[in-house]
Amino acid sequence: MQRKNNSLSAVRPNPSVPNPSVLVIVALITLGVILNGGCKQDSLRPTTRPVLKAYQQFPPVLPYVLQPGDVVDIKFYYQTTLNQSVTVRPDGKISLPLVDDIQAAGRTLPQLDQDLTNLYLQKIRDPELTVILTQATGQRIYVGGEVSAPGTFVLSGSVSAIQAIMQAGGHRKTGHMESVVVLRNQGKPRPDFMVLNLRNDLIGVEGLSDDVALRAGDVVFVPKTKIAEADDFVEQYIDKLIPVFRSVGVQYQWTDVK
């Protein structure tokens, strides 16, 4: 009788069947590559939060601010012979009977109304008057800095800061889109200042927008370097922008800025 061999014989691997251990190692390596997204850093990869918060939020929207070229009617309730229709001159002033020249650009309608009332109180009795805007011609914005085609643009309808940059040919590679500056005329001696991080808006990341709707007289500026404070911006760029403010019909006081 032939003795039966109960010992376990070695199993030779079949070359055509992959080793399970090798499959596990390959799967882990592949998973690590997918999770890490490779070793390359994408320069346009969206951040999880804005890199630079706005330096300040703009104050509540004020009534319309008059600009050179605007036409206003001055109507008196009792002294109708003083009624006038005047155009705001390039120097920002208007001329009226009895009070001569008065600053109009940079003033809101209620502010100009009060200014005129105070002046006419010295000339006539009970100067009840109203100021009516009949033609607004100062609907312009300026886009400058590191953009392909800087210049003045007519503000037509609703336009945001990123849309205005695109109208100016888009930003150059040297433009710092995390520090886009918007300067806004609020009828004060100097503009309000805001820093926007438009990097995520540029690539369409939802929920991470710093974009704002523009108003007439706004200046949008794409700098070369990061801007954190208003003083930094003034020191680096304000000399170049003084003619720009005039191009959009706004004049500011920078006499003490050096």
C-alpha cells in the first residue's frame, strides 16, 4: 500500500496572477498621489478664505455727489426771478446771482441746498429754495495700475470692480490681485479707501468674493505690491493718481501729503 503524504507542499506562484501584497502597495501609493494632488503648486489654486480682508467697508451709500458737467436747477419759492439752471464748471463751481461763485462739485444736493440757503440768508429774506439735478454727466470711473489698457470708462448700468478690470484688458502678470484698491468719492476732502482681494473672484470661487459694485467717480487701481494700509497706497501712488481724479470729475485735498 502506498503511504499517503499528509505534509503541505509549497505552492509555486503563477507568474500570470499578480501578488496581492503588491496590489495593496500600489493602491496605497496611487491614493496618496491623488490626495496630495501631486507635488506641483498651482498658482491659481483658490484659498480657503480671502488672503487679505478689506481694510474698511465703505460707509452707507450717500446721495448723488455732484461732479463737473452736471446741470442743476436752483428754484426759489418766493423770489422766482432768481431761478437759475447752471452747469458745474470744470473747477467744480457754479455762478449765481447775488452770491457769485460757490463750490458744487463734491457736494450732495442737500448739502448744496443748505450752502445756498446760508448764503442767501445774508442777501434776501426767507430764501426758500431747492436744488434739482436735471442732467448727470459725470458717470465715469477710472481703472489703472497693472492692467493692460488703463483709462477712463463710462459707467453704464451695474459694473463691479472685477468687471471694470476686465474692461481695461484684464490684469497684467505683475498685478497684485489680492490688493486691488478702490477709492470712492463720498463728498469729503479725501476719498474713502478700500482694499479688495479679487484673486478668488478672478477664478470664479463661490462664497469667497470681495467684489463690490462701482459708483460714478470710483477709481480702481491694481498695484504691483501688497497694500495693507491707506498710508502705504498714498505714499506709493498718489502723485500719479492726482490727474486721474480730475479725469473722473473729482478733486481732493492732498496738499499735506508728501
